[in-house]
Amino acid sequence: MANKLRIAVLSGGWSKERSVSIKSGKAVLGALDKGKYDIVSFDPKDDLNVLWQQRHALDLVFNVLHGKYGEDGRIQGLLEVFGIPFVGSGVLSSAMAMNKQITKEVYKNVGLRVPKDIVLKKGQPICINEIKGVLGTPIVIKPVSEGSSIGISIMENARDIRAGIEKAFQFDLEVLLEEYVSGREITCAVLGRNHLETLPLVEIVPKESHRFFDFDAKYTAGESQEICPAQIGSRMEKKASEMAKNAHQALQCRDWSRTDMIINKDMIYLLETNTIPGMTEMSLVPLAARGNGWSLGELLDRMIATCLAEP
């Protein structure tokens, strides 16, 4: 038994995605091979002191803390201070990917296509007509640093756009306004550090009652159809997979990421990259792994092996 890896699973946390993180944590705990790993779990919201006390007894952390304080570089920095190795992206990568505006700048710097945007800071004067002149309508309104579609709306007339901006400001001090790109939404999971591989693409089709893939569409059974592999043709499949790899590399991601995209005619627009994607029974990365013939446990084994083998 002494040769078992002692792995700590982190879930829960402080963000508005806490409930999703708890589900991801339960899924990971259930899927990890008890014959290979000695597994403990922590909710840092309550257990940070215990994690500190047990740090020397841990070989590895598997972090599924979604959202702020878990996915944005903060817990990654703390783990580095504690001296505990962890699966997933480091401080800089996590912080960049959590900020949608910085993510888009990184994408553009390596030639990846993104929707046009405007960033507003809290307290800044807002001219809706100028915004509409640049972005057209409808407009996608997002908090700059939130996940799971929290605080997002798609609005057309001036009154609704202003209301959407006010809603987004409830979650962040900066709001990202984007042109609305219609098309098919797909997502691509990327695994690895130095040597990258992609899982089968997934197409996301929310019910007509959802304007986009919002929180309820993501986490309520039956509210979205997720097609794996996405039926988009081999040329587009290859193009999307390469773009997801480029995004993973440009953001300096490690071990796993999931990049969301929109296909508009023959063009692919990148939306964002998730450094700690959901791992619930309804989540997209486990679905993509099943498309490759892997169980969730086999996927976790590969990620852990990559983390331990590659610097």
C-alpha cells in the first residue's frame, strides 16, 4: 500500500460555481482508481488549515475548484507556496484564461479569430449608440472574469443592453461586450503539456427556450443536446482541433483545457478557454473522453500520468 499515490481532490470553494464544483469533485472521487491511489478530499472554504497540516503527506492535488479563487491562479499560487504538485494549469495560465479579455488578446497575438469587443470598467460613461455602432446588434454581455455563463446576456435594444451591462457589473468590475456571432457552438478538449492531443469535438445545441448555452442549459438535464463527435466534416474538425491546441499552448495551459468556439459558415471564432472544465456526469470533457472510448477513470489516469511525467 505504501506505493500508492496519495491524491487530494479539491472541490467546493468560494465561487458562484461552488455547487457545480462539488458535483465535479464527487465525480472525480468516484472515478479515481482506489487500487492506484490513496484519495482524500478537501473543500478549501473550510479545510485550508487541514490541507496545510497534511501538505507533506500529499503527492498530488487534483483541483476541480471552478470559478474565482479556484480557477484564476489564486489556489494554484497557494499550492505552489505549500509545495504540493497539482494537476492542471499554473498561476499565470489560470489567471490569463479566467480573464476573458486577456484570453482574447492572447488569441489574437497568435492569429486566432475572435468576435469584436469593447471592455467597460465600472463607473465609466456608457454610450449605447456608440457601442451598437461598433458591435452591431444583438450584443453579448459578459462579466470579464466569471465562468459557467454566470452574468451573461444577449441583448438588442438600448434599454435591454443597459440592463444587461448592469447585470454583468453585479459580478465583476469589468464587462466584456462582444458582437454576436451566429453559428454552431462546438468545444474541444486538449490534453497534455509538451505533447498535445485532442478529444473528439462536441457540438452543443441548447433547447430553443435558451438563447445560448446558459447556466440552466449547461446543468439541467435535457435542456441541451450534446453531440459527440460533432458532425462538422473532417476539414473543420481538424481546423478546430488545431485552433484549440494553439489556444492551449498560447495560454500556457497544462494537462487539460477546453476551448469553446463558434462555427460561422467556414470561419471559426474562439470564445474562451476553460482551464478547469466541469467533470460532472453532464459535463463536456467526460463526454468527449467517452467518445474516445475512455471512462472518466481512464481520463484521470492519463492526466495524472502526464502531470507526473512532463515538467
